[in-house]
Amino acid sequence: MDRTQYLQQFVDETGWYNSIVLGLILPEWIWRPLPFPLQSWLRNYIGGSLLYLVSGFLWCFYIYYLKRNAYIPKDSIPSYRAMKLQIIVAMKAMPWYSALPTLSEYMVESGWSKCFSTISEVGWPMYMVYLLTYLVLCEFGIYWMHRELHDIKPLYKHLHATHHIYNKQNTLSPFAGLAFHPLDGILQAIPHVICLFVIPTHFMTHVILLFCEAIWTANIHDCIHGKVWPVMGAGYHTIHHTTYRHNYGHYTIWMDWLFGTLRDPEDNYKKGE
């Protein structure tokens, strides 16, 4: 198989994703004539918006109403107004968020990355090695990107402060997970794209992990501490929103432990903070 044929596999796969999402929602005569990158952007926008809104509404309905007071004290439940404002901020940013996976897909389709199309090309053992390396590099990159968004004052003032107006339990909700300034959200997701040029990555896995970001960020803003080591759960992230100087990590606590910024929820509780 020559290089052109190989790269066509990525285009075909992206086209398949487009047909699944757009084909279920829009008549074909609307989206099919669009330029291929615009199709991909529209699919990312619609898919991302649905994932954010549906998962957010279902999760809020479960923890705030079906299980009211079981997970969150009554005085810690955010108001309708707070959640509405978070949705507005997130939805204003969604068109811009959608540009990043569209760009990463274009770079893969153009052969600029180290992506591979099928796991059989490298075998399962190497796939797992590459995946673990990808996740570690992403964790490192997201930690430092997040930390610098706090440490570099202009970045905090003009970008990250938009997210940190949610600084108490009763202002945090799953909808806060994507309530960022658009550039802030993109910067924190960029390590996923940078890794494509550093480590061989399975294309579908990359796409899935990008969309997992939406689910995970909703989870760590719900204030429910799952206590599953070494996961950077909501208990850790709630501390981040109240102290601003701890728990910058994403999926795990390891980077905060390694670089001295970890604060455990249990220790926080014992100190009465």
C-alpha cells in the first residue's frame, strides 16, 4: 500500500464519523456538499454539544434530584442561574473547541503525525505501550499548561479567570466542566494534539480520548469525591477551585505529587478548610 492509499484510510475513517453524526441529525443534502474539513468541524460541534448537554443534564438530574442530599448537601447544590450561566459560557466556546479536533484530524489525514490506522499495524503489546506513553505525556502537558495558566498573570487574568469564578461548592456543577474562555479550553487540550507528533498513536483512540475530555471535566466539577487512588477526582479538583494553588492535574494525582502541588481532600477536611 503506498502512502496516498494509507492516508486515505484516515480520510475514510473521518468520513465515517461524519456520516454517523451528521447523517442522524441533518438531511444529507445539507452537509454532504460542504468541504470535508467543514463537515468534520460540524460533526465535532454537534457531537460535542450533544455530549456536553445530554451528559450534563442527566448527571445533574441524578445527583441533584434523584439522589438529592445523598451525595451533595442541600446548601451545596448550585442554583439554576449558576448552571445556566455555565451552559452559556460553554456553548459560546463550543464552536472554537470544535476547531481543535478538526485541525488534528486534518493533520493526521495529511500525514503530518505519527498516527497509525489499525492496531494490527503495531500489535496489541506495542499499542498498550504507546497508549500508556501518550497518556503520561498528556498528563504532563496538561498539568503544566494548567499550572502556567495560573502562574502567568496575564493568562490567568484574561483567560483562566473566566473559569475560576466558580470557586465554591454551590457554584460548581458538571456544566462548569467546559465553561472556559475558548482559548483557555483549547490550550488545555493541546497536549493531546502535540502527542500525535511525538508518539505513535492509534487514530480512533485519539478521537475517543478527546471526547472523553468532556465527560471527565464534567465529572471532576460535580464535587463528589470518589476516593479511587490515584484518580484526580472531584474532591481534589474542588480544592483546586478554592485554593487556586493545588491539584492542577487531570486524570491522576501523580504530577501534583511529583511537583509538590498535591493537597489531599482528607487532609483538607482534617484542617477544616
